[in-house]
Amino acid sequence: MVLMTATLGLVGYVCFGLAGFAFGVFVSVIFCMQAYSNSRERLLRFYNARPLDQIDHPDLFNLVKHTSQQASLSIPEIFVVPTRKPYAFIVGHDSESAALVFSEGILELLEIDELEGVIGHELAHVRNKDLLVGSVAGYFAVWISYIATLPRLLDVVRGEKNMKSHNGGPIGLAISSFIAPLVAIVIRIAISKKREYLADAEAGRITGKFLPLASALEKMNNHPVRLNLDSRPATAHLMVVNPLSGNGMSSLFVSHPCVIERISRLREKSRQELY
């Protein structure tokens, strides 16, 4: 919250002086209020997620219900995104407001026990108190990214836009260069790679088995049609598998550990359970 306020205040000061700083601080307070109350809905709209019809997918609803009971959590609402790219994530403030999101691709790709592992992983984030932090961080990151376009809008208003250049001028370049790494910092501070390892382990304890999640991670990682968020990485940390290539600027936003290492740890935990 403090970082968000400082960012908007700085951008406002650079563009408009003290009046801009005051306006930036005011806007940051509004953002904080909006982030807490609307982060779930905005992130669902961001991915065009729609509620899943229980009549059409009774097995999935029963699986989510069973896994939620195993985790001693409220049953989350279920949403689906119409895309063949396999991914899943969960958003909300707590277990009472949680929304579990699946792509059509992941529902087609995974077997029922593998889906259970993915559900267990997402519910583990709820049990580990990661949910609110992840949702709000994603909401902030999306909005901070939008701030990078402010200098270009100011150039248009002031009539200073160069028709041969669309970079917003020196101020636009400076702020845009500052904004992208800042978004990465927001996410890296809020979301640790360690949280993914913990969620994997907790998923195994919730479901009573580690190998199905390992199999699900492997399938999603090797799938020919994968989600790639290099062009809009602000919400990449929400996904069950890293959706970034790790090349160029996108490397700053990577909040997931290596999938191969996650699979290896899950398999090792499964072996330990046998002895």
C-alpha cells in the first residue's frame, strides 16, 4: 500500500508538481479501497471468466466440494475461461469469497485425480493466507502498468505529441522505464517462490497424494498450446504454472519456481510417504 502511494505520488509530482502529488496520493487511497473490495471481480473480468454451470459439470463441482471439505474450507465459486490454454488460479479475499477459475483447456487436458491435485494446490494458497495478497498484488500491478501510459495522454492533452513518435517523449520513456520494473518489484515482494513449494506440499496433504499434482504440472508444462503472459505479466503470479517465457523484461516478473524442480519435490515427498 505504501509503495503504491509513493508511486502515484511520484508520477503526479513529475507530471504536475505538488498538485499532482496530492492528486496521486488521493488516487492511491481510492485504489487501495477498490483493491480490497473489487480485486476479485476485476481479475475475473480481466480473464473473461464466467460462472460454471453445475448441471453441465457435476463431476467437477463434486470434486471441488470434496477437496474443500478435505481442506476444511468453504466451497469456492467456480468459473471457467473459454480458452484451450491449460491454466487455473484462485482469487478473492478469503475462503468465503474465493473464486476458483479453470480454463476449458485444463478441464480437457487433466484426469480427475490430476484436477484434484490442482484444486488442492489452489486451496492450499487459501489455507496458507496467500489469497488476499495475491489478488490485491495482481490488481495493483495491472493498474500500475496502466499508469505507464499517462505521459502519452498528457502529451495529447498538451498538444505536444510528435506524429512520428509514439513513445510519449523523454518523460514518457523515463516513467515507462520506471514503471515496468516497479510492477515486478510489487509482485516479487508480495509473492515468494517459496509459497508455491509450500502450496504444492500442502496440496499433497489435503488430497492425500502427491503424484497426481506432479503429473498435472508436467502435462501443463509440456502442452503445445500454453498460456503466455509476456505481453501482460502483471497477473502471472496467480497461475498454477509459470506462464512467462523468462526472456527479456518478462524475467523480472517470474514468481514461480522451476516446474521440473516442483515435480521432483512432489515425487520425493511421495516416496517419503511410502516409508
